Amino acid sequence: MVTAADARVRARIADELVRAAADRDDLIDVAVGTVGSPIGELFVAMTSKGLACVGFDDQDRAALEDRFAEDLSPRVVASARATDDVRRQLDEYFGGARRRFEVGIDHRLMSPFVRKVMAQTAKVPFGEVSTYGAVAKGIHHPEAARAVGAALGQNPIPIVLPCHRIIGASGNLTGYAGGLHRKDFLLRLEGDPMLFPG
Amino acid sequence: MGTRTPPPFERFLDEHGPTVMRFLVVAVGPEHADDAYQETFLSALRAYPRVRDDGRLDRWILRIASRTAIDHHRARARRPEPRATVPDRPVAAPEPPDAALLAAVAALPPKQRAAVALRHLLDRPYPEIAEILGCSEEAARANVRAGLATLRERV
């Protein structure tokens, strides 16, 4: 009478009606979307409080969405409109037309310590770098450089909260949850070409 | 086995959308299935923050879809056919190979129509049909039986 295959095709088209109506009726708590970038497609999640997450394309997206459902709300729905502003800002950043992000932040995916570390990290401006030790000192835990490194690794909003600007005291990039090649790219993008030749 | 937060809604939609659509194409008819689909999942989304995943979300969404289908017929019975503007969608209305059967199904009382769709299209066992339709298993059987008898007569 109606094959499963026909119903599937038709459902996928009608899904767009559901998403549009959900957006119109304000029923989306976590709006998700993607934006292309030179370091791979980025996945973004916006809530009424602000940007909650930026994910890289090699991250487990299903696991991220599970986390949103658990810690934010299960009403996770794709919305081009609700994610438009942050996607555009990321575009501008990678195009060299933006040095700071103007977007509210939803801190709910961060532990209190991660939050503190990220607040300190956010003080490091575009084009500059700082060290794990300096961030530790900044939050009045000078002995906690390692813990700072671990906290930066848990940053749910990379790029926008610039954990890539924190490097080792020796000048080594040290580590990055998104992979060192991405950290290197971001620092070159922001950096003085004299300091980051090639 | 405890109850948990339901899956992210996008995954829920992805997983259950095709079954719900298949049910609605028969339960409300191809021309109203998209509207009913949207209404079904919007109702689900409204209730979603309070829902617990007890492993029976498939029945939960079919229950909402069944209610939507039955309400849809009640609403239409009250007013004369409002020729809704159905936007042209290329795959929306594939040629039904069995138009006579669809027409006969469309003439069934709404609850029988939903019961027949659940049993013979989606292959649901009677205890589940009873749960979805919110009636006893016996009533579920009776609805399917009555629906099938009418279909046999007409096709």
C-alpha cells in the first residue's frame, strides 16, 4: 500500500516542515548546524543562553548530541536560522575578516574549573599566545599548570574560546583536543607571519 | 532497566520518521500525511523535555500519530472539505498501485483505519496496538477484524 522506501523518502522531506515549525513555535532548546572551514566542517550548537559547543568533523557527533540531551535538553534540532550568526562569524574569522567573536556563551557543558580556566584564556587576544603556567597563575593556582592543560582539553567551544592560544613555556604547541595540526593552523591564521613562517 | 533522558530529538526523528509517515499515509491518506506528520512530531517535541526513555518511544510516537489521525478525521467531519493547499512535492504522491484498496481504507471509521494500519502495514502485535490506541487488546482485535471485514466486502 505504501512501501517503507517511499515512506522514508517522504519522511525526510517532511522533516524539514517539522524543523521549520519547531523553530517558528520556539520549541528548539539546542539548535545545531554546520559550517565549512579550512580545518574541516565545524559543528555548532546554540541555546537561548548562547553558543554551547563547537565540534570538529572527526569528533563523535552522536556522542556530542547525547551530551546535549543529557546536560542541556533533548530538544536538539537542526536550525539554519538559529545558528546563522555564529556560522557567519566563524566564516569571517577563517576569511581573515574577524578577530573576536561577538556571541553569548552557554557555560553549562563546562565544570566550574574548566569555566574558570576558559575565562582566563579568553583574555589572551587574537594574535597573541600565553602559557599553561601563566593561565594557572592567572587563576591563582600557580601549581596547577597540568590541570590547566587538562581543562583546556575539555573546552567544549574551541576556536571561539581560544584554548589554541595557550602553548608550552618552551614554545612547543604541546597539545590540542582537536589535533596539533589544527592548533598550528589557527595560530598561523592569527599570527604574525614573521613568527610563524611558512 | 531504568528510564533515561530520551535521545536527541534529531535522532528520534531520524529513527521513527519513516514508520510514522508510513502509518499516516494509510491512516489519514496521502494528501494529508505531511500535515499530520508535522503535527505529530511537533506534539512530541512539546512533550519531549518531560519524556523518559523506557525503551517504548516507538509506541509513544505511534500513539501520538494515532491520536493525530483520529482527531484529524473528527475535525474534518465537523466542517465541509476545506480543500487545503497542498504544495507540489515531487515524491509526495507516488501513484498508488492499489487505488481501490486505498479508497476502501479511507472509507473506514478512523479507529478501524488506524488499527488495520498498525496490524497489517506495520505488523504490530495486538498488545502493542492496544497500548498505542489506548484500548483493550480485545477492542484492538475487534477494530482490526471489523475493518478487514469491510475491506473484503468492498475490494
